[in-house]
Amino acid sequence: MGKDNDNIKEILENSIEIEEDLMKTYLITAERIHDDGELKERLENFAEGNAKRTKQLLDELEEMKDK
């Protein structure tokens, strides 16, 4: 793996951490909401989006390892 690939790997790893942190924040916030079902659902949907992006980023890292 060259220097460029190392930089890309680091960016992807940092992005995964950010996505996971956001997902946790949205889920924790959604759990605290009891009087606004729509907001709770939107936050859960945001968390689901973060989970999907995290999976995509992990897949990209795996592909980089295979090359």
C-alpha cells in the first residue's frame, strides 16, 4: 500500500468513527424523546443512514486490503 492509500485508509477509518458517533448520538437522543413520535422516527432514520454509510465505508476498507 502506497502513501496515498495510507491516507485514504486513514480518512475512511476517521469517517467510520464519525458515522458511528453520530449514529449513537441519534439513537440516544431518540430514546429520550417520549412526546414527539415523528421526531423520534426521524432520528432513528438518521441513525439507520449512518449505519448504512458505516457498512459502505467498512466495505471500501476491505476492498483496499484485497488490492
